[in-house]
Amino acid sequence: MKHLLILIPLLILSLTTQAQGFKKLFNGKDLNGWTAHGTEKWYVEKGKLVCESGPDKQYGYLSTDKNYKNFILTLEFRLEANGNSGVFIRSGIEGVKISGWQVEVAPPNHSTGGIYESYGRGWLIKPDAEGEKALKADDWNKMRIEMIGDEITTWLNGKQMVNLKDEKIGQGEGFIALQIHDGGGIKVRWRKIKIKEL
């Protein structure tokens, strides 16, 4: 019992120290630190970041003003009205043509957590059928993305989805961006977007 009483404060200290390494990318109030690309809607509602199809029904992106190379990114998302979206890493953009790598966010059985190369090689890796079960279609989902050197690993609700080592990704530079897919009728809510640079 005595040893347990010593261990508990050490565990709390460890968790606190780990949490302190993260900083908020989204402040819950406005889009400070982000830039919107395209005509699709990005706004804050009740502390959540919302992306929604606009009248043009085209691709839209919300990118960080800062570039990030090696990091752990954590966030939560909730799919509404189709919900085809994604999280881009080490990416750049001209107009609404984005170049980089997307961690997929999509409806059930559409490869959430997989890695897609935009305007390049297409799908690089998808989660298996067991991994697809981790997605909650009608609730908040927790995503974790680790990007270190040429290796990317993704988790969804605590389950590892994919792990990929890729030389081209290793050479990548750029921002983090949230996507809204074209086609219209899409809405996704985001919250608790945090990053720890490595």
C-alpha cells in the first residue's frame, strides 16, 4: 500500500508533464492561427470548429499558418451529413489545389486513418477491416497522428490504424490542414486540436 501511495503521485506527475508538451492549435473561440482556402464554410460554434459545404460544393481547406515537420497531433472529430474530410500533414497549397499527405476522415468503411497522397500516388495505405470498426459513426472520435522523419502512424479511438515509412513523406515540408471534400452536403465538427512538436 505504501509503494502504491508513492507511485500514484509519480503517475499523475508523468501524465501532467506529458500533457504540458502539447499546445492548442484551435482556441475554441475563433480561427486565429488558421487560413481558409476556397469558398466552403469554416466557423466556430459552441466551442467547436465546424466545416460545412458552401454553395460551390468544392474542396475547401483550413491550414495552420505555421509549418510542422515532426509532431504528435491529437484531435477529436464528429461526422455529420456524409462527413468526408481529412487531416493533411506536411502540405502546401495553390488556390484549392493541395499537395501533401492526407490522413483520411470519412464515413464508415471508407478508410478513416489511412494515408492518401494528394495529386500524386493516391492511396499509400489503408486500415484493415478490423481497423474500420474503430470509427464511431454517430459520436466523437479521437484521432492521433505521429509524424517523425519518414514514418507516420495513426490511431483512432486508441486503436492503431496504419504505420508507414515513406521516403517521399520524409522529405515533405509544410502545414497541417483540415479538408472538406467536394460534392456538397458535408459537415464535420472538430475539437481539442493539439500538437506536440518533436
